[in-house]
Amino acid sequence: MILAVASGKGGTGKTSVACALALALDRPMTFLDCDVEGANAHLFLRPELTAHQEVLVPYPVIDPHLCDACGKCVEECQFGAMVRLGKKVRLMANLCHGCGVCRLVCPNKAITMAGRPVGMVHSGTAGLMRFFCGELRTGEALSVPIIRKIKEQRDDLVIIDCPPGTSCPAVESVDGSDFALLITEPTPFGEHDLRGMITVCRRLEIPCGVVINRSSDDDGLIERLCATENVPVLMRIPFDRKVAETYAKGGSLLEAMPGIEDELLNMFLEIRGLRR
């Protein structure tokens, strides 16, 4: 089973819930932190990281002796990464997605592909858990190749801590999951962004359920959306200062609210039933 823990916006407690669920289950599994621009699950799971793999993406290398600046690669590049300047063609490396179209269309065979590092994948263990997290290289914009490398891991149970939002990194992280656990908060922003994440799950044909974090008397905003969209509310986590204090010290949700472990386990069993 692949369980994606996602949210339409940042700061809803997605990583807190993902880590707490993994700790509560306390069984062999694989935990993937795919929030490569701000990975922090390691602060709570405290894995021993023993391996580090560089992630490369292909990028074009132009041979100036063969290139006659015909401009065919400039015309065909969908990302605006190839620019013709006088009698030379230049590559804007940060815009290049490594698709290789420029190499295919070059009539003079002046373009070859090389590897450009965009980040790292760190891996190790935390108790019974295999742990993987990604780190996007400073100044790089391509996080999806790192996420794809992390998601090559397979296990009977995989928990994915997804990046926030509904853009390409979040979609890539959720795609292929058996179930998406959507973490939200009872605010207008939370409701708006949850709606977007539900839409993503529907288009990917992934069943989903909701956890309302910082639950209060204002939950009706989220409950009405979930009722309209026919998405179950699987759990509520109360708005409690103790959670923030424990979180700031690097503690997990289980330490802040000891009684929540049974609720997390019951939710997991319900998720297994829903995906059938």
C-alpha cells in the first residue's frame, strides 16, 4: 500500500501527521520525504542516514564547431532554454528540462546530452523503517526528477510525505498512490486549497480522506466541503498549544498528545477499508 500524505497549502501539519502515523504503526515500512525543497521529516523520525546519491538530469551540450546557429533547436524548445545570439546558440541551463528535443531536431548533430546535478537523495534507517529524503540543490528549480528518484523505492507499506500545494512536485508525489490523506485546517485558506487538492486526487483517480488539524468550532467550513465532495473526514486533531511547543523542540505528535496513537491506528485501518 502506498499512502500519500498531502495538503493543498503549507503549514497544515502534513509532516507532523505523516511522521506520527509512521511512529504509531511501528512496523517495517518505507518512508519517503518528497518535500525536496524543505524536507524536515528527519527531524522527527531521526534516521541514521548512511547513503547519499546525486541526482542528474540530462542537458544539452552544443559543439560550436558543428553548430551553424540555424535556430531549429530554438524554435522547438518549449521551455525557452535555447537562445540564438547572433551566430551562436546559447543554453539557459536553469530553464532546461532535459527533454532532448534540441538534440533530435539538430540537422548538424551539434548537440549531445550530458548530466547536470540538481540535488541529492539521502537514505538510511529509523528503527524498523527505511527512510529516504530528497534535497534540491540551491538555485535549482527542477524538483520533480529528485521526487521520481525517491519514488523508485517499493515496499509492502510506503508513506509519502508530499510537498504542499497542487503544482508539479505535489502532483508527482501523489501520483500512483493507493490513497491520499489530505491534511487541512478550518480556515478559508485551508478550505480553498483543500478543494484544489481534492480536484487533483479526482483527476489522478486516487481515493482520498481528510484530517482536520487545529480542529475547533470552525470545522463546519471543512465539513461542508467534504460533504459536498463526498470525501470522508477521517480524523480531527484539536487546536492545542502543547502540540506547537512539542513540535518546536523536535518532538512528535505522539509526545504532545499520547492518546492520539490509537486514533491514528484506527484511521489507518479505516483507510485500508476505504481503498477496497
